[in-house]
Amino acid sequence: MPRDTCPVCHNSNSIASYRYNSRQRLIKNPLYYLAKGIMSFPSTLRMMKFIPGMQDTKRFKRLKTSAAFSGNIIRCNNCGFGFLDKSLRYEELEDYYSFEYWGEERRREDLPAIPEYSARVVGQYDFVKDYVQFPCQVLEIGPGEAEFLIFLSLEHDTKAIDVIEPGDIWEDFYKKLCFCLICKYFSKPTRTKYDYIHTSHWLEHQQCPVETIRNLFSSLRKGGVLFVEVPNCNEEYYHIVSNHRPHVCFYNLRSLRLIAEKVGFTVKNIGTFGFSWSEDRKWRKEEDDRDEFDYQNRPNSEGINLRMVCFKEKEDR
Ligand SMILES: [Zn+2]
């Protein structure tokens, strides 16, 4: 069902709309667009299940994903939050994140002999370290290669590290690291209450922003800390980025803070870091060397990375 009311501030007036993906492909390949249109009917997907071998082909999977992640982005011009005008079905997302999102090439069988950390991980750690008391009980949702957790476990004592990750390829890797995979999807508050929850470029993949952050609040114990990093969807973002897949929510400083405060968090620190979107595009075109630390972490009011650290100072409402 089409949606037009902002889920963050409930504004339903004066909202702007952007295409989710550019139309370039329509011009280059109209047949692809036609197939994608047909695939977007739930009945087509159900019928396809009966054709032997069909579901396992790469082309089928690509078309299915492409049909699912489509539509328009509505941007609220009160709080600036962006959201899709259609909901994605659970089974589409499940298939996509359990296998297709990661592919086989990202599989990491062995632990790194000498751990190497991306500049982003170091920047996130610097941003959050003064707010977290160690040793503590940690959860990361959507860790993938788990670089942040490996870094954290070498820097500090942690009582336990739990993870929630839909990607099938990481299961054995987490076992070797002694990280406990508690489930694949975060759809309700966890039974264990954590001291620290880390989410990096995960929240923008979740369809219900307020409900998700409320569930994060309920998964922390009193005094617990949440870290969130998402792409900073400022004015420049909408003019420069033309393909948004597979993101379904688009946050800016104002809307991210608004949701956190709405569910009861106290925002301790929030800011944007790294190159701007126009610097990022220029770099991609010219493929010059870039200073990775600067690219991810330079304090910049128009930076591509939006970071927030917030406290649960009160019990659940
Ligand atoms: Zn709004």
C-alpha cells in the first residue's frame, strides 16, 4: 500500500518524491524493465516456485531483488526523513540478506593472523569509547566481517559478545571468534539486556525506524549505550546518489535524533564525518588515491557518515 505520512514526525503535507533507482536501465534495456514489472506481482513469484531450477539462477535472483527494491523515496520536508512509498515483503528480504547480499566472495574462513582494521572502525571506536564502561556485555547487529568487534575484543575485556546476522556465510567465522550468534534477524527486543549495542550501516536496511529503535532501547539495560552509524542523507545526497539499493530508510541529523529521543534515549553525541557526497563522487570518477581515514572520519558538517551515541537513562516506558 502506498505510504505518504512520515513515520517519524507524522507530517503528511508537502513531501518530496525521488525515484528509488535511476531510469538509465529503462532506456538501455526496456525488456529488463518489463520483466522486473512482471516480477513485482506476488503471484508471479509464487508461480515461479513451481518451475524446477528457476529459483537458483543468478538472473532470477537479480530480477527478484530488483523488483523488490523499487518505487519512490518520499522525503519529509518537516524532519527530512526519507522512506520508501511501498513495503517490502519479509520473504524477499530474507532471501536477499541470507545469501545474495554477501555473495560467496566475502566469505572469511580463517581468523586474520594480524588483524587489520578499516579506518571506519577506528573512527567509530574513537567516537564511542568515552561513553562505554568496560568490561561489558556487547551485541552487534549486522556485523558481517565483525571488524569492530574483533578490534573491541582486543582493546577491552568484554563479558560476552553476541551477534545478530542474517548472512549464512558468517556462521563458522563467528564460532571461531567465540561470538554467539543469537538469531538471524532483529525483529523484537532481545531476551538478554546489553550494556552496549553497536550498529554500523544496518539501520538504513530496516523498514520500521521507530519500532526498530524502540526495540533497541528495550534490548539495553538501564545505563546501556547504543551506537548507530548510517549514511548521512542530507540535501546533497538526494542530488548526487541515484541508486539507493538496498537501503529503505534515509536519515539525516534531525530525523535520527528525533527517533532516538522519541523512544526515550538521551542523545550524548551526534555528528557527520568523512568526505561530502560530491567529494565522494569526484573521487569515484577520478579514482585518485584517497586518505582512507579522512574519507571515513574527517569531521565535516556535510560528511557521508552520520554517527550517534545515545544512553538509556530511564527504564522502558
Ligand atoms: Zn518527518
